[in-house]
Amino acid sequence: MSKDSENRFRGIPVVQSGAKYKTDQGFSAIKNGVKNRAGAEPVPRGQKPKWLRAKMPAGEGYAAVNQIVNRNRLSTVCEESMCPNIGECWNAGTATIMVMGSVCTRACRFCAVDTGNPKGWLDPEEPANTGRAVRLMGLKYVVITSVDRDDLADGGASHYAECVHEIRKQNPETAVEALTPDFNGVMEHVDIVVDSGVEVFAQNVETVRRLTHPVRDPRAGYEQTIEVLRHAKQHRSDVLTKTSLMLGLGERDNEILQTMDDLREAGVDILTLGQYLRPTPNHLAVERYVTPEEFDLYRREGLEKGFIEVVAGPMVRSSYRAEQVLQKNNVGLAV
């Protein structure tokens, strides 16, 4: 059951998508990141191809992870981004933890995370709570991501690193992947996270160069992301670098291949490719549904270009089965 569903069940008012509301910390935010637009067409129902059907989240594993997340006052990108894989991952005992709160200072038009200005707010107990949650879930591999925090002097890099340090302190055998903001391209802040003890450093390019705007917030950029990934690899060659592309936003095949070339030239090791799904009527529409066969083709193209692994499929998200990437079998999808 989602947080909104739980709140409805308990009689707690639910903020409507696109509406402005006041957070528990006292600052304003927009639900699901994009304001209501006059004339926005509803998300069509019953028109998705059969390969995009996901099971409703339920089960003992799902309930156990949900309880751990709530008790430790954590946010997960699984919930905040409306990920269709939440049931599968939580039942497997895995979750992608989102630190620095659940309100982003940016407003990308594909993303369902709430947007606003947290005005410097951070939970000082979050690093310890994050480490504890990882221990309680018994994770051997964890992905830590975050909202963008342009309101913080270092973009939140120091707090992010504290969370990683606490995970390693409480879980010395656990591998950590950091899926980070771009820190406005300030490489000293990138270094703080890269040096925090992560095995994988990820920053998502999201789409091809031509579609970067309007898909991403104006403060984000195609070149900026690639330079962050390039710097991370040059700074610590032993840390794997990773990025993700959403397909179905109107990109062309030659643009996908050019993006692969640009990423490989920057030394990126791992690429994930998945289908963009429109989270609310206020977000960008889906331009096409990419078939499983097309994803297989893109994966082969990427492997030929030299990526260690290309994880590709309609339901793939940037942290989907992340712990299985180095098995080099499309995280089990190819088996």
C-alpha cells in the first residue's frame, strides 16, 4: 500500500498531484514536482503494452521493508518516484534509500518527486538511521540516492558522505552505490562523495542531448552530467561510474548511439536503459513504447561500444537489481 493509500485509509487528507502544500518541516512544496497545468490530458489507462504490466506491491517482504523505512523516518526513491518495481524489490528485501529529504529543489518534467525549497533543512539523525536501516534489512549491496539540494552550500555532498560513512560503519561488508545529484558541476563536491567509500558512483544523464531541455530542470545539463561522470572516473579510477537513459521521450536511434559514444568517451562503465512512464497528467507524455526486442538491440550496441554492462528493458530503472550488474546477464533478464 502506498503512503497516499495508507493516509486515505486512516482518514488523513491527501495532497493532490500538482498542488502546493506545507511540509512537516514548515516549507512549501509542490506535490509530484510539477504544478497543475490547465488542459493537461489525463494519463491514458488500459493502453500500455502487455510487457509493462507490474504486480501490485504486497507480501511479507514488502511489508517488512515498509516498516523499517517508516520506523527510521527514511524516504525511498521507490515510493517518491512511483517506481513500478517497488513490489519486486521490496519483497526481495532491497530498497533504494533517498537521503536529504523527499523534496527536491529542481523540477524535472519526467520526475514525480516533490519540489520546493527546503531552506537548508536536514535531518541530523538521518546518517545513523540510514546505517541502521541497511543493517536491519541485511543488505549486502545498497543504493543511496538523493534529491537535488541547491539550497545547501555544497549541494548536500557532506551530508551524503556522512550517510555513506555510517552505512560502512554499521555494515562493513555492504557495498554502496551512490546515485547522486550533479552538484551544479562543482567537482570538489563530487569528490566528497566519490571519496566517501562508494564502490559505484552514478549520475543520470536521463535523455539525449537534444531533449535535455525541456525534460530536465534548466539547472541540469547533458554536458554537465557527462563532465561530472568523467571527473569522478579520473578522480578515482577504482570506482565504477554509471548512468541511465529513459527511452520513449522522442529520442532517435542515432541520438541514443551518440549518447553511448559520449558516455564511453567520458569513461562511463555501466549504462541502464528503461521505458519512460508518465507519472501524472502534468508530466511529459510518452512518445512511444520501446519493445523488449529494441531494448535487446540497444544493449548489444552498448556492449559493442565497450560498456562493462548495459542493463536494458522496459521495466528497468537506474537502480533496478543494481547488485546483480556485474553478473553481466542483464541482471537476470537475459536468462
